[in-house]
Amino acid sequence: MKKRVSINLSVKNKLIPILLVIFLYTNTSYVFAHSSNIQFKNITIDDGLSQSTVEALYQDSNGYIWIGTNDGLDRYNGYEFKKYKQGNDPSTNIASNYILSIKDDNKKNIWVATVSGLSKIDTKSNKVTNYFDTKETGNLSNYNVCDILITKDSEILVATGDGLNIYDEKNDSFKRILKDNLTSQDIYSLDQDENGNIWIGTYGGLNKIDVKTKSVKTFYSKDKESISEDTIYKVYSDKNGYVWVGTFSSGLNKININTNKVTVYKNIDEDSTSLPGNFVRSILKDSEDNIWVATDRGIAKYNEDSEAFLNYSNDLGNRYSLLNDDVFSLMQDNTGLIWIGTYEGISLFDPRNNITHYKKRPSEKQSLNSNVIHGIYEDDSENLWVGTRSNGINIINRKKHTVQYITRDNGLSSNSINYITGDKNYIWVATNDGLNRINKKTNEIKIYGTKEGIKNNKIKSLCLDSKGYLWIGTENSLGILNTTNDEMKDMDYIFDKYKINDKYISAIHEDSQGNYWIGTFKDGGLIKVDTKHNAIKNYKKDLRNNNSITSNSIRCIIDDTKGNIWVGTNYGLNKFDLKTQKFKSYTEKDGLSSNTVYGTLLDDKKDIWMSTNYGISKLDAETDIFTNYNVADGFQSNEFNAGAYFKNNKGELFFGGINGFNIFEPSQIYQDRTSIPSVKFDEFIVNDVSYKDINNMKFDYTGNSIRIKYFLPDYKDTKNNRYYYKIEGHDSDWNVTDNNEIIYKDLDPGKYTFVIKAINHHGIESKESKVTFIIKPHILLSSMAFCIYILIISIILYLNATKVKRLDRLVDKKTLQLQKEMIKNKKLFDKLIKLEQNKTNYFVNLSHELRTPLNVISTTQQLILELNKRDEGIDKEKIDYHTIVMQTNTNRLLNLINNIIDTSKIEDGSYNIDIKENDIVYLVEETCLSLKDYIESNGLNLIIDPEIEEKIIECDKDEIERCIVNLISNAKKFTPRGGKIEVTIKDLDDFVQINVCDTGIGIPKDKQDQIFNRFNQVVDENYHQKGGSGLGLTITKHIINLHNGDIYVSSEENKGSTFTILLPVKLNKNI
């Protein structure tokens, strides 16, 4: 273990300046901040890409991003990929999986160039049409389609491996043009300049087609002052007077379209400002008129003034760098983001970022020595002092682009920096092992520790006040250093006197009134030291007071010009009004990007900027509205660090985190942040049927469950887009979600308008998007139906009213006679009333029984009619199924009528049975099995448990089957869901006993003798729900009697019933 040597302070102070000068001289290198600060967001195969190599990118008019890979076409909406692949179905599959170019025409068709043909996708119907190199399949001159051009006149030109083709819309095919006029028929690229000229890049040179004169100008590399190579990969018109030409191996060419003058740019290995690679695959002019060039060795931004290139390539280990240097395609979307197709996937970035980024770059000597920043300060000479977590201090001269390092090796007490501040002469550095004072003129370092009066060497916060005193906060103490005489004053008495246990000082601030604000880190809250009135006040969280501070853990403190103290805590931002003595809190629910606030700064517009644990937040002081920024906007990371924030005299803001630090001017950040696109509807799914658009559509009453998918075509930070939606008249307020789909279920019939808007991660709100649809009511609940109901009711009321009048006259006439007859025949009348009640119950029940199959037949008929209206019609299986349903209920209706007839026959003795020998076990089992699906579909369990395998008896097979069906059906009606019906068969030698048991509602004992009587049915409270004609048991009783058998019931209320049939083996056997 290395022993630390103690050095006398005076000797040490003499040695440190010499060592520091030598160290700084020998440890100076050039540092270049990446002021364009491209923080790339990457999309790879892990995110859902069909394949990594992206050779084509395009955004259509609906906002979708179309991505052409070497193994399929993807349509991306920020959340999911819809894939198009080669396959056997020409109406849904594309020509080939290897995609080279994508365009859309004025009819919103997407045209896709592949190595084996051309595909057209109708975005409305999603139908695919493929074109190949035969007359019957499109008449292309060659199957290998390299590029597509939609001209100003909406003509569609297609470049192939053997010729140029133009689309004939009338015949939906192509014809070849310019067969003999080009430098080569092997065409790679097409574009049109602002003069209307067509530029054609081929394997053997460049061609310029003058559309006015129909002449062709050719460019060959052998010509004087011409293009650098004949093998052209890309031609691109910047619509500003130039055509840019990318070659396979000889760099980039810029051609003046009016003079045809050619300027060549190539890669020069020793020149870092030259083109990064000589294989140029794509060129793009962005919305700020910058030219971007994609090569096989990265991308470059062209500086027109210097004619130099700023190059960007993959930085190994940096997840925010370009995904891969082998770049194939460039595209700028409607919001300004540039998409880069590479060999490993897609990188995208915002080229408008005005944020400077300093970080450690292992591939560059000219960079910071650490990325974890814990202190930033700019001195009067505009040198930046940047503290790191474990590598000491970086001193950056922004003018000279140099960086110097100060570490423990040359006198710093610790490499772990917590905070940096300073004045004209000195830089004060808080470390984990004491306080360091660095003399800017002499480079002398003086260390203050426990020997100099600081109670703890772990210095966490500093504040150099207006009087020249340095307030020092440590892990367990507070002290003040007189910087003129090095006298140390212990301030712990404040905590002891006011019984504040937490002495971990995380923040110290002097406000404009000369008051000191001290923040504790653990649980001590906020402390105000009023030196004028010699008063101390402690502010802590009070659960009973909504106007108290939100957290006792303080991280940063500032004051504004309006008499407010702003306090960043571990649970949000707090604004303390000195006049009202009240706190107003801001947390994530108010729009703050994260509740952990590391640093706060006041810009020149008096807005508050905060570094948090999830990006940067800006609070507009006038509107109280947050705007949030994160790594997608060019910041070093989403995570920032304590003590790493500073504002200089120019108004620039500095924030540091875990990946270096950023510098920006707030006024520049405000640009281009005022609007975002509207939400686009992706898909509507109604009852499992997909629709692209349902606006003003009408749906049947069954279509009351709707799934709506949507997206915001703002791809910078889709994870933090929030959607606000509602159905007007249905939802009382906006609903909020982070998902890109919602589901509405069980919507009542009516007209609905669905409204949705989005707020992106900057807090900017989009315009509302709407779609209106109608759910029609059931035909029985329609307006026409209600009119009919009203008419029928009116007629019934009228007839009833006239009937009552007639009855009144009759009653008046017969009253005396009836009174006499009623007295005389009271007993007979009572019996008659009882009989009539039974008959009424019987006929009511019979009516219900007749109506049930009729309703099923009617409903099935309507369903067939509705299905038959659809384009796809009705398949045979469904026709068979519905026919069976209608046949079943027709048979049921016929059986019911037969029961009525049979009952009459039985009662007058004219009913006959056909006696034959039958296996009663087989007969009962088959009957039960035929009913099993029907019974179980009603939530019941049907069990058949014969005790014998075979028993031959004399009986009418059909009539016994009828009895079993009647008993099981009767048990089903009175057994609730989840119940059980059990059928058993026992051999009693000369007789057979059949039991039908259920777990239903049971029959009262005083009613059990009446259940087999036609007009004496047992009516319970569930009568109308159970239904039944009442004939089943009556007929069953008579049929069993005709077989010389018997039937009886045993039952207990709420437990169930058992019906027992006894049948003789021989018909002459009597019970």
C-alpha cells in the first residue's frame, strides 16, 4: 500500500506552482466541441426492422416512413412496422425483398424499386400491383429497377439495368424511351432540376436531358474539366442551381446546371475536412440549405464558404453516434429530422440543434478526460473550469480550442470534484478530500482541510458571497472562510440552536437581499439565514400544509428578480414567494421532465431552466408552462449531475451530466419549436374488420366495439408523446395515454365524433384530428319501429276503451241477475275461477313456447339477409349452419303443435303406440347424447350413468325417446347455470327404472301431485323466464301409462328434483 507523505504547507505551496506550470505546459492539447452536436437516435433490427441494411428511405403524405431494406419493405409510424414481403399473392406481396428506391405519386400510390421488379402500393386499399419485364406483366425493359423519378408533370420514370421506362397509366404498363441516346442503358439514378432538365446517372457516364429541346448532353470523365468518374451511383438536384453527382470510387461532383461547370470533391486521407469517403451513395439538401453527403465512410456536412466538410462517423462505445459508417441513404422528414440508412440500421438526428457538446472521445486526444461532470465555472478570461467525478479538472480555452488537465498528480487534493466557483484571482474547488484554491496568475494551489478548520474534508457545496466570504458545506458541517485572511468560522451553531439534525449541506445561495439560503440533503429542509435581522428560519415539508415545500432533500437554490426563491429538490421544483411565505410546487404531473432537479438557472428572459434526472426542463415564468428537452434534442444525455450548472455573462447556459456537458444560448433553443403535425389515424378495427377510414360510415348495432390506432408523425421522441382523446358527448373530459391505440366497447347506438390531439416531449400541442361515425340501433329499436309501436298501442287503447264501455252497459243490465246467480252458485263459481286461472297459465305458457322458435327463425333469417349484403357474401358452412338452426326450431315448433294434437288424442283415447322390442339402455343413452351439446351450451353438466349395459323391453321407441327428451328439457328449464342433470338406468328384473335428476329450484310438496295435470301446472316466481307449454309432463304421463308403466316425482325446494319412470319388460306386465 502506497503511503501518503505529509508536506509542510509553506513548502508545498512553493512546489505546487512550479509543478502546475510544468504539468499544464506538458498536458495541453486541442479540444474541439461538437457545436453541431449530432446526437443520433438509432433504429435497428432489434426495434423491428426487417433487415439492417437500409438502402431507401421515404416519407409519404400521410407521415409514414417507408424503409427499404435488403430483406423487405417496412412502413413505420414510430411505434410499429408494417412489413411488405415477396410472396405468392401478387395483390399483397411485393416484387422482391431487395429494395433500392421508394417514391409516391400524386394519387398517393407508393412506388417501390427492387432488384427483381417494380411494385405499386395503393395506400387506400393496401393493394399491391407488381410490374416485371414481360409484356403481360408490365413491359419493363429490365427486371432490375434501380431508381424512380416522379417529374414535375407527374410522369413516372423508372431506371433499370437496361433502359429508361415511362409509365403509361391508361394501359397500366411501361414503355422504353431514349434507347440509343444515353451514355449507357445501365441506369443507376434519376433526378430533375428546377429548370425541368432530367439528369440520368449510368454505369458509363452522366446525361442531362433538356426537356425543352429534347437534346441530350453527356458527361464523361475523360472530358476536360468534367466529372471524376463515369460510374455514377447518385444524382441529386439541390433546386438551387446545382446537381450533385455521387460516384462509385471518385468522390462527389457539383455541377452548375446553367454553365455545366464541374467541381470535384474527394477524400484526402491527411485532410480531416475533406470528404470522408469516395463512394458517394446519397446527397441531401436540408431545410436550412445545408448539403449532406452519405459515403461508405460516414456522412459529411458541406460548408459552402470554405468548401470543406464536417464529418461524422461511428464512435465506438458511444450509443449516440452514427450507427455505422457504411451509409446508403438520406432523407429529411416533415419535422426536419434527417434519417440515415446504414449497413446496421437507421440513424436519425435534428440538424437544427444549436447546442455545443463537450465530452470524452477515446478516438480523439483533443477531448475531456472524463464524461462524468460535477462542476462548471467560467472565469473572467472565458476559460471553462470543468470538474469531473474521478479525473480532476479540465480547463478549456474555447477561443484557442485547447484543454488543460489538473489532477492529483500535480497538486490537487482529490480527483473527485463536487463544485467549482471563483472570483477575479482565485478558483475555488470543492473535492472529496478538501477545499482547493487555485491562483489563476501564479498557478499556486492551496489546500484547506481539517487542519485549517474545516470539520469534514468531503466538501459538497460552495458559495462565494458578495462580501468575499466563502461558505463551505460538507457532509456534516457548515463553515465560512474569510478569503482575505484565511480565518475559518464554524456555523454549526445554527443547527444546534434550532435543533436541525441534518448537517449535510448540498446547496448554499446568497439572494439579492443579502440573505443566505442553505439546503440540506438528507432531511433538514431549507434554512434561511437573515443576517440583517439576525434570524434563522427552517422550512420543511408539512403534510398538513399544501403550501409547504415538497421535499426536505434540497439540491439547488436560486432567486429571481420578482422576489421568489427557486428550490430544486428530490421531489420537484419549488417557488417560494418571500411576500406570502408560501411555496408553489412543480412536479412531473405539471410537466416537469423529472422530479429530481439537479440544477436551476435563470436566463435573460427570466425563465427557469432545470437539469433533471430525465433531461432539461424550461419553465416559462409568464405562463407557467414547461418545455422539455432531452438527448434527442442534442443534449449530452437524459441524466444530469449535481453541481454541474452555470450561467456566464453572455447569457449562455452550461449543464453537465454523465456524458459530458452542453453549452447553449436559450434564445436559439426557442427556434422551430412552435408547432407539430396533427395526429394521423392508422387503422380502425370494428368487430374484427379493419378499415383505413371510417369517417361518416354507419355500422350495424353489433359494431359497437371500436379499436382506433393512430400516431403522431413527429419521430424525435415518440416514447414521450402523449395523446389526449375523447368522444364528444360520451366522454366528459380528455383521456390521456402514451399508447398509440385505444378501444371503445359497448357504445350505444348514435352518432359519435372521436377527437384526438397530441403533446410532444417539448410540451407543444398539435391540432385536433377528428373522425365521425354512426352506430345504427337494432331494427326493433329504430325510429320506424317506434312509430309502429305507438300506432299499435293507440289501437289497443282505443279498442280497450270501447270494449269497457260495452261491458259497462252489459254489467248494468245483468247486475241483478248476476248477483242472484253468484249467491246461488258461489261454490261452482269458485271452482270455475280456479280452472280458468289454470287455463290462463297454460295458454300464457303455451304462447311463450310457440314464440321462442318463431323468434329464432326470424332472427336467423335477418342474419342471413344481412350477411348476404356484404361483398364477400356467405360461405357454404355458414349457410348450412343457419339452415340447421332454422330447421331445428321449425321441428321444435312442429313438435309443439304435435304435442297439442297428441294431448287431445290421448284425452279422447285415440292415441296409438307402436310396440316393438328395443334396447332401452341404448335408446336412453342415444337420446341423452343428442341433447348433451344443447344442455352444456346453457352452462349445465349432463351426466348419463346407466348401471346396466343392455336391457331389451317392449316399448314404442319414439314415444319413450319423447318422454326422456321432455324430462331432460324440463330439468334444463329449472336448473340454474352451473348446475347438473343426471340420467340413470336400473334393472329391476321385470321392470326398468329410469331416473332424471337435476339440481334445480325444486317443487313444493303440495304441488308435486299437480305437475302432470294439463291445467294444473306449478307456477313459480321464475315462470316467465323458464317458459314451457306445460304439455310435456302431461304427455309423458299418458305415454308411460299406455306402456303400463308409472311416473312420479320426488323433490325438495332449492335442492332439485328426481323424475322416476318405471317400465315393464313385457307390455302385459302391470305395476
